[in-house]
Amino acid sequence: MVSGMTSLGDSLRIQGRVIHALLLREIITRYGRHNLGFLWLFFEPMLFTGGVLTVRSLLHAQESGWPLAPFCVTGYATVLMWRNTIGRSGNAVEPNRSLLHHRNVRVLDLYLARILLEIAGTSMSFAFLYSALMLVGAVPVPADVSQMLLAWGLLVWFSVSMALVVGPLATLSDAFERFWHVFAYLFLPASGAFFSVQHLAPSLQAVAVWVPTVTCTELLRAGVFGPSYTPYTAIPYVLCLNLALMLPGLWLIRVVQRTTEGA
Amino acid sequence: MIRLENVSKTYRVRGGHHTVLDAVSLSIPAGAKIGILGANGAGKSTLVRLISGAEQPTRGRIERGLSVSWPLALSGAFQGSLTGVDNVYFICRLYGADPTRALQYVEDFAELGKFLREPVKHYSSGMQARLAFALSMVIEFDCFLIDEVITVGDARFKAKCHVELFEKRADRAMIIVSHEPGFIRDHCEAAAVLRDGRLSAVMPVDSAYAEYTAAASVP
């Protein structure tokens, strides 16, 4: 029999169970069982990065001063991570409203399941794509994997924190959601994916490190290229920002929880 | 015991607020069968959503000392691209139930045959309702929340549902919300009337029925 009262430990166990259930449900819903099924989860971002890479090498783009393949792969992987995780969190609640009838399912779980799925997908696709390109010799063996992991960890945390703010705001306001997609697109050139800070003018360098994704991209590339790449970073700033964003995020989720209208 | 204390629910509408439930109080002890009678628009569905927890009250408190089911036979929770089996597994994961037993039970009870392994969007509405009812019986709740009369399938299937819910689970509490007094009279020992967002005291079913019809029909 399902008991009415629960302790903290039970609550955490239930939440884990709920998020697991939601994750599997979402994978089947989004990718179906036919052809590749859940493999689309990382095949989709991989196709995107691979496609961009092909087009750009055909155009002989060399503006960055670094080998094209590793520069592009690291750039697009970071873009896909923050853009998909943040952008898709806006639609986490709407299609799942009726699930809130289940006592265990809370609004926070809907967001977390969606966010975890995006993180898992983009992380796996980056790992696979990089490994595949490494095998054919298109990208170097990473000089410092731990630095890459640090970069990825910071990026994941930033994406989660942002998604917990942007997701609820987009749920609460359609106008915000539209605005966000435009903003995310316009933000692309500033995100750090297409430039390396050491090649910028000094006045721009000082500005660029205030963009949180720049720190992540720089660190990731330093991990790939090694000492020849001088990363411009602001790690303590990104850490503080990530932490600071969680508070309004969790508060906004409470607002959604309080005001959401079930199906 | 499930207890609602001065629960109000207000929605924002164009040009102000609309109060759907106004200071509603209700207690459901373990094992009690309570009916809520209300005409269309009286606030029944909102009350169901608040008790199930799908929405939060604007004011007031809801205490759940018993585990409460989702609204029985709710088929809105189905995702069209999921199969019947997916839905069984999903519910089992949510509530920590044994999936093999649950699947066996749904296979036997819902009588969907090979359709259980097809996406729900290919189901007829009757098949969806059968799956939904069977799923609702997979998890053992202390209190079942029943929204409107259960109209599942033909007479034989209805009889099966009746045995499953009202005979095998006769010891559970039930909250039956309906605009149809007959169903409540058959299954509840007491009822309250919901009108314009206000809930009467719980009273014997016949008194509730008299009050409900007196208000509903102009002589």
C-alpha cells in the first residue's frame, strides 16, 4: 500500500524514481522505437556538428587560427549544450500537465527530467564525435582530459542553472519564450564558439571573459590543444554565477508549481 | 484522514479574478465513501485537481494522511506514442510497483490483446478507457478519487469494473464526484453538495440528493 506520509530519505528515493520514469517516457515519446530509436538522442547533435564541420572545411574557413576540426567540434558542442538544455526546458511542463495528477510528480521533476535528457544527449554526442574524429586523425588526442572535464562540468552546471530560470519564465510567459529564442540566436557570435579570446583585441578580451560560456569554451580548447592555447577564463565568476542563478530558479519553479493549472 | 481546510481556488481571468472554490472544508476518514454532487460548472473538476494535487489551492490547506489515487480512469495522462505496455511500466516506475505483476494484471483485465503493444493513439476511446481503468487498479491506494460516472465498455465490462473497485476494494476510502445522483446513491453513505464554489456539510445521501435537486430544478 502506498503510504501517506514520507520521510526525507523516502522523498529523495521517490524523486529519483519519478525522474527515471519521466526520462524513459520522454525518450520513447520524442524518438520513438522505429529506426534508430533513442540513438537519435546523440546522433542528432552529432549530425549537426558533423554537417557544420563539413560545410566549413569545404569553404576552407580558417579564421580562428586553429585547426578547423577540433576548433569547430569544441565550439558547437558547447553551443548545443547550453542552447538545447536551456531552450527545451521551456516546454517541459505544458505537454505533461496531466501527469501532475500523480501525487509523486512535481513541476521540478518535469524540468529536471527534460534537462537531464538534454545533458546526457549532448554529452554523449560530443564524446562519440570527438572519439570518432580522433580515430581518423581529424582531431588531436586531448592534451589534458581533466581540463576538458572541468570545462564540461562548468558548462553543464551553467546550463542547468540557466534552464531552471529560463524554463519557468518561458512556461509563465509565451512572450518571454519567443524573446529567449531570438536572444539565444543573437547571442551565438558572443558565446565563444567562433573565436578564441587570445586573438581578440585586448579591449574585447576584457569584455569576453564576462560571458560565462566563453570561459567554458576556452577551457575546453585548452584541454584539447594543450599549452599552446592560452585560455582566458573567469572560473570563480562562472562558479558564483551558477550558484547565484539556482536561487531564483528554484523560486520560479515554486511559482510555476503554485500557479500551474492541471489538465 | 484527508482534510481540506478552508480551501479556495481563484483563477485569473480577463479583467480580474474568478473564484471557483470558496472556503471549502471536507474531511474523509479512512474507508469512508463520500459523494460530491454538483451541476456543470459548480467547481467539481477543480476540486478533483486540488485533491489529487495537480493544482495548488490559492488559500487554505489540504492534508493527506492517506495515499490518494489520480482521478480514476483518467485517460488524459496517456501519451499517444506510448504503447499500453509503456504506460504500465511508466506507472510502475512512478509508484515503485512490480511491473511483471502489473502487466499480467492489465493483460488479463483490460482485454486489449495484441493492442496492448500498440501505441495508444491507435486505440478506440473504449479501449483507452479500459486501459485507464486497469491501470488505476495496479496501484493500491488508501483513497480512490472518482471523477464522474465510470462509463467503461459494455455491460459485462462495467460489471467487472464494479467487482474490482467496489467489492474487492470495499475497505478503501472513495471520493466520488458527479452531477449524476444515481451513481453516488449506489456507492456512497454520505454526500455533500457543491454549488457556485461552496460546499455544503456532508449529510446522508438522500438529504444531499433532495438539496441538489431542489436547487437544480425550478418547480
